[in-house]
Amino acid sequence: MKISKKILLVTLASILLLLVEAVATPQYLHAAQVNNIKVIVYYFHGNYRCPTCKKIERLSREVVLDNFKKELSTGALLYRVVDVEEPQNAHFVNDFNLFTKSLVLVEEKNGKITHYKNLGKIWVLIRDEKAFKDYVKEEVEAFIKGARIKNAPYEGIQ
């Protein structure tokens, strides 16, 4: 009888955790999982990495890791650093019309790029860390929101 109570308690606790997770997870993350949608934040660089380029990478990484933990943990958001001078990455230059080090937001659905945005203001804002971080955070939030609205599996997802 004691074993049955333990099994029952473990089962109930597991169900409760699943319910809490489902309620606590924003609906757009569910939409992303249903539609196999990902938003990828790419930082593109070349072989030469100046202090400013390294700062852009560091600050953008901090913004993503500090503000989008849930999206990262579910796979709805990814952060990637890519050297476009590596032969296997050269295609990104044409894919996203890159001409310098860049921070690009990409929406992928079922493995295909459906939309992207190059965050061009990073070079203007890099001397003001707060303004830079605010800009990147706002752009990523808006991009994610646009992806979830556009690709919601049913009406009513806000």
C-alpha cells in the first residue's frame, strides 16, 4: 500500500508540474513548437575581430541570455555566432546581404528562412551600452511577437 501511495504522489506531482509549465509558458512558444518556428539571433563576423566587434557580440549575447531565457530553453529562440569567412558559412553574406559585421534576426519555419531583419543601428548605438541593449531587446521582442502572430496555429493567440 505504501508503494501505491508513493506512485500516486509522484504521478500527481508530475501532472501538476506539467500543468504549471503549460500555464506559465506564453502561447507564442506553443505556436512556435506547433509550427516548428524558430527565431535565430545571428552575430556575423569575419576573421579579424576588433574591440568594437567583440563588444557587439558580448552585448548582444548578454541581451539575449538575460531577457529571453524561456524562449531559449524551449528552442523558440537561438543565438548563433558565425564567422562568414569560413567556407561553410560564406553563403550567409548573400543570404542576408551582409557587408560588415552584423546582428541579424531570422525567422525560420520548418527549416526555411521566412523573414529576416538586419539590426543596422548597432553601429550607431555601440558607444552607449544601455541604448544598444534596449534597442536589441526591443527589436528581438518585436521580431518574436511578429513571428508568433503571423504563424499562430489558430486565431486568438495574442
